[in-house]
Amino acid sequence: MDILRIASYHRRDYDLAVLRINPGDHDQVRSSLLSPSRDPSSLGHLETLSLEILHEICLYLDIQSLFQFRHTNRRSQQLVSATYPYKPVIHHALEALCIILRTGAASYFTLPDLFDVLCTRDCYFCGAFSGFLFLPSFKTCCFTCIREDALPCAISFPAYMRRPGVPSDFVPTMRALPGVYSLKEIPWKASEARVRLRTSDYVWPGKITRKRRSPTLSYVSSTVLPYFDPGSGAVQGGVSCSGCQVALEKKLSGERVESRDTELRDKVYSQGEFLAHFKDCQGARELWELSGQGISAADVSEFVRCRGYFGKRDVDIAFNPCD
């Protein structure tokens, strides 16, 4: 819609603050995952089972086991590729799937688990539009919960091992990928990449205070996940208000900036939520009028044009933030 194009933008700096891989690799991976070979092969004794039962078995396998089975031969590739919801997941959650496999979280969750969160619009923890996945509990989350460290507790592997009385295999472990995390662009080294994660589903002797663990772990433990509406086929990554950013910049030049101003600037909406916000946002309506109601592009700030703030971050080659 023209209103969304003129008065909203996607916060790309949020996407780059969490677990990610180079999007330039996606097309080749997606093509290989969606185009199984048609050469004949066999599943051996499994061929005695009906196709419905084989598909059902695939749905019960954890993601790691499912892809190991898929790599068995060409027939297993065909079988997995034909199992719903494999194709929607590959099309719309490929980056999250790659992250899940690379971090080792794939051993704890199934393909239906991933499809379920892909089709969940709102943050499990606060109810706002999500746009992200918190890997330890496999729940949708929003960037505000990540930034405010409002997610279930995650601690590093060394800190976990120092706690007495907890079995070493009791809580799932994931490998956090080396990179640059959070809006503060904090480097995370390979030596820190093994993280043991605790969620509220687990019982621990004693308590872990948030002061004793790094807030960066919320970013290290989360990745981007859009919202997919299976009814309409629409995919949303969330949008922020260009008008609220313009209004904030005007206040920075003279007026007093309230916390509410930055909250509105940083808020992420679904498309429907933004259209409702647009009706009450003077800044967004002004941009709409300046554009001739969608005829031409409105003059927006560099922050909006770049889709967020980028300091010294090594931005993906496939993404030029200010294009």
C-alpha cells in the first residue's frame, strides 16, 4: 500500500543486531532445498509404508534428524520436500532454519514447531508484533523484549558449569555464532560461542540474577523470523513509523525529548497496526501529504533512508543500508 511505502520503514539495524547469516547465500541454498533430484532411488524397507505414514514420520523427527534423513538419497529428498509444511518454511523462514541448524538448536525442535512460530504474529512474552524468534524456548519475541533483556534467562556455558548440583545434560545447549551483536555493536568471539540456555521451563537450584550474566546473550540467542499468514500468503517483517522519527528529530533540535517520543520511534507494527497508528500520527500524515498522497517520495531523514543506525558494523555485502 502507498501509505506503508511512504510513511513506514523496516528497521534493518534490528535485524543485524541478532543472530544472522549472509543473505547473499540464501538463493543458492533455497534452490537446492526446493529442487530434489528426480532420479530413481529407494528407501529400502521403508517403501513398504504408505506415503501418509512416511510424511507423518517426517513431522515427528526433530529438524536435525529430518535433514540427516533428507541427505540419505534422492528418494528421501523427494519425500521430505513433499511433506507439508516443508516448502513454506524454506520459502519464508530459510534464514531462521539455517541459524537453527548451525547453532545446534535443531536437535530440540520439529518442522511443525518452526512452522507454528512462523505463523505466530505476536510476541509470546509481551503481545507486541514479534518479528524475531528466541531460540532456547522457541517462542516468538519482539525486539523490545530482546533489547530490554526481558526474555527468559540465558547464561554462558562456563557460568552454567560453575553452578553446583545441575546435571550437565539437563538443559539444552546451543552454539552462538561469532559476530557483532546488539545496537551497540558488541563483538562476540568464537571462544564465547558455546552457550547453555535456561528458560522458565527448567527448575534450577537457587536463582540466577540478570546482573550476573551478559545482556548480549538475548541478542546472541535470537534471530529474525517474519510472520507468515497461511490464509492470505502474506509475509510481514514489521514496520516502524517514519513520521515518529521525523518528529523526534525536530524535538532534538530544540524541544525536550520525552521517553514516549523514543518509544514511538522504536516501536514495530504489523501492517494493520501501522495503518491504525497512521490515523493518529501527525508526522506520518504530513509525510503522506508532502508526497502528494503517494505520487512522489517524501523527503525523509538519513535514519529512515538507511533503515536504522549503523556505526562500525560490518554490514552484509548483499545489503547497502542507504540505497
